[in-house]
Amino acid sequence: MASLSNLIESWRKILELVRRPDNDEYKLFLKVILLGFFLVGAIAFTINSITVLVLNIAR
């Protein structure tokens, strides 16, 4: 049980150090996440379009 109490104590120390992000940080996180979604979607769309074109040309 000593390891469990050590684990809880370390979690308590971590929670004392964390702080809630302000609005600017939330906006930055949102921009980065949305940019990632759009990039992944654009890459997937491009790959899908290329494979459809190649398969149609091969017929």
C-alpha cells in the first residue's frame, strides 16, 4: 500500500502545479487541432482522388 500512497501523493503534487489554460491558449489549441484535421482530410482526399483516377484510367 505504500506505493499506492506514493502514487496518490505524486498525483496531488502534479494537480497543485497545473493551471487552467486561458482563452488565448484555448484558441491556439483549437487552431492547431483544426489545422491537423484539415491537413489529414486533404491528404486523404488527394490519395483517394489519385487512386480513383488511376483505377479509371486502367480500365
